Amino acid sequence: MTLRVAVIGCGFQGRLHVECFSKMPDVEVVAIADTDPGRLAAVGDTFSVPNRFGDYRELLAAGPYDLVTICTMPIHHAAMTIAAFEAGAHVLCEKPLALNAVEGAAMVEAGRRAGKMLAIGYNMRFTPNAKAISSFIESGRFGRPVHTRAWGKASQVPWWGEHYRKEISGGGALAATAVHFLDLALYFAGFPEPTTASASAARLFPKKRGGTAPNQRAASLFTAEDIVSAHVRFANGFWLILEGSWIDNQPSVDGVASWDYSLDAVGEGAQVWLDPLAIRTETPTGEIVNALPPDAKSDVSFPPSVAALLADVVAAIKEGRAPLVTGDQALITQRIVDAIYASAELGREVEVR
């Protein structure tokens, strides 16, 4: 059967969704929505999408659709997701899940009530590096997860979206960037139950990166943190450290801004690194040995991982199974994000609720 897909939001990520779907057999993007007429026309014309709407509610009313993907700022995620479920569609919502865990829980419950799938756009799980690590963990050789250090650092503010406005993004260096690697850390650890978080965060803009703002309006609306670090404990004894930054002073390469994101996970039987990809175990005598398959290639490219995530969502619908990234998992991640922000604001350790 051909899946009828609608995409809400035609910015960078929404355009990428439409492009990826256009290359899949038995999938047709039949409708798109965006409040910006220029973006709407550009995406619609480029990919020959027949139905275009300035209001997502009009798009949903013109259904039905098998799948609705939501590629907007997080302030809209809950309302759009719940409305899409009420319109009878499965939903793929971009990360983070929502502005907070209260909204996220409502989204998860709406999907359960509708009997529909809620997938979330944590695409880094679909990189070849993450797949290699996941396969190794599933083999049992990694052993019990003990500790992970994860980080997502950039030398630039992501001005291509309003991620710097916490009231509509849910947060900055954490919610918009490092959350990808929080998700990976939890995925590799099996999503244990979090108990407490202790964190610090700051906004150094405009003392740092002030001169990069595209205009005065953007600079005046900057309310998100641009550096954050956290320590999170879990009920099974696992713990993780997470770092996020938009102000990392790494030099650009060939004029391209620096991005430094990875994780280092320690298990009772091995240790793994996301990028550059490495897996190492030890012999009974304590000799450290390489356990990476000889044909493994390190690759954390962004667009191919998004395409793979979308392909998994399409396959999940056709096969009647859960997607790899579920709303329930994303809700655990969101609870931790909320606790990190609360701890940073209060200046003390808090419970993850």
C-alpha cells in the first residue's frame, strides 16, 4: 500500500523529511503546511506536493493521512501531535518531545488513546556508529552499563531556527543540541529509571557569540542557555554526565564551524566511543584489545540518519510494530531534561519526576 504522508513545518528539517519521503517507494507526501508562504511554495514546488496549507488545522481537516510528521518548534509539538492523533494519523514528532514532560505525557497518552504510533526524531540512533555500538551491546559483551559521559558542543549558535528562545524551544544547548546524546546514552543503557539530577547552566551571549546574531531582533530574543553540564543518577546504579555548549572555542575547519559530539560509555565488560567509533574489551590477563569489526566505518552524518529514521517509521507502520524511537522513551528523556533545568535554576540536586 502507498502511505499518505503530511508534513507540518517546511524549515530545514521539514524540507529534509519531504525530500527523504520522496525517494521512498510506496510513500507519497500529499500535503504540507507552513506559516511562511515562501517556504511553503519552495518546498511544494521542488517536490511537487499537491496540497499546501498555511494552517496545520486546515491540513489535518483535509486528510485522512497515514502519517503526519511535525517539524516545528517545540512550543507547537503537543497541540499538533494531539490534533493529528484525533485526525486518525500516526505521528512522527521531531525532538525534543515537547516544552516539558507534562506536555509530553499528554502526547503519549493521546497516542495510546487513539491506538496510534508516536515516534520521535532522535535520528542519531540511526548512524552507522550507533548501530555498531548497539549491536555490540546486544551481543552481551558490553555487560552491565556503569557510566556514560555524553556531550554535544558547537562553536556556533544555531541561528537557522529560534532554538535560542527558551519559551518556544524548551531550551538551548541542552534541549536543542545535547539532548540527542542524552537519548543515545539512555538507549545504550537500556533506558533505566532516572532518580536525581544535579546541573549548572549559563548564558554567556552576547559576551560570547554576540557578533554572530543575524539581526538585532534575534539578539534581543536570546533567552536560552548556551552552556550546560549535568550529573544524572539512576535507580540501578548507572550514572551519566552530560555536557552541552554553543560557545565551544574550537577553530573552524575550511570555514565550517566546529561541532564536537560524542559519548564514552563504560560497561562491566567493555568500553565504547561514538565518534571516532571505537569498541575495546580486555583479555583475562587485563590486556586491552580492539573489538571493532574490521569492516566498520566511522560515520555520524546527519541527513542519512534522518532518512534511516523515517524509513524505520514507515516500516513500523506497515509491519504493525513499534518504531525504534518511541514516545515513552522520549518522555523519560524529557523528564531528565526538565530536572536538569530545574537543578540549574535552583542550584542544587533535584529528583527526576
